[in-house]
Amino acid sequence: MDTKTNEITGFDVLLDHISDLTGVVVTADALHCQREQVAYLAGRGAHWILTVKGNQPGLHQQLTGLPWQ
């Protein structure tokens, strides 16, 4: 990454080098748990696994309330 940017702004730039993400599972850490990045992945037909931490308190609370086995 260039020193004047970060991983968030480089996410779609990097994935744009892959011509077809349809059905591909993309994994990323909590830094990438952002609406814009999920919208980008959905628009490209990808699936995603993202880490959710306290940086997304509403989403984190919803997920911890689910009946996980």
C-alpha cells in the first residue's frame, strides 16, 4: 500500500484485478467490516466472511444475540 492510503481504500482496487468474483468467498479482518466493502462484494457476486468486533457495536450486539451452537 502507498503510504498515503490504507487497506480500506485499497480493498476494491486489489480485488478489481480479479475478473470474476462470482461465487468466490472473500475473507477479511474487522477493518474491512464496512458497508461499502460489503456492497462492493455483493455487486461483484462474491460471498464474504468478515470478523466483527467492537468497532461495529450494533452489528456485534445483533450477532452475539443469535443462538450460536
